[in-house]
Amino acid sequence: MSNFKKLDVWNDAHALVLDIYRATGAFPRAEQFGLTSQIRRAAISIPANLAEGSGRDTQRDFARFTSIALGSADELEYLLILAHDLGYLDDKTLSKRAQSIARQLVRLRQRAQRNSSAG
């Protein structure tokens, strides 16, 4: 389909993953296999699904992987809210970035769905 690295939302999601790793490195050791791992997996899932979907043959497939990425963005947003409420994160910047990425994914999915209907 296309080069995923050219997608603005992929670049934003990748940057968020890097920042998530930095932020969760300071979480309590007791959370290493719990919340820390879950947050990291949800964050990684966003750009990974965009990359996988962009390698598929159809816009319909790309839209499906974009939907999966959107689900991961929503999951990540909740997990970041939880981490904030538990006192592991000082501000809500990461959660707001996850929300922004989710909005971008909705628009990207809509475009891909329109393109799959037109083709």
C-alpha cells in the first residue's frame, strides 16, 4: 500500500512510544510485569499495526489494522489515566497525546474506508 514512515500519525505514535518507555522506566519495580508492561504493549501496538496494515494489499485491510491501532490508542489512554491516578505520572500530557493520535486514526480509517469503497 504505502510507506508507513510517511504517515504523520505513525510518526506521532512512534514518538509517543519512545516517551512512554522513558516515563514508565520510573514506575515502581512491582509494576514491571503489570502496568508498565501493559502500557508499553498498548503503545507499541499503535505504530506496529499501522506498519503492518500499510504492507497489506487493500485499503480494506489497511482500515482494519487502523481500527486495531485505534483500539490500542484508547486502551493506552485509559492505562495512562490509571497510572496518573496511582501517582506514577505527574501530568496528563501522554494521555492527551494518545487522544490526539486516536483522533488522527479515526480520520485515517475513514479515508481508507472511503478509498476501499471507491475501488
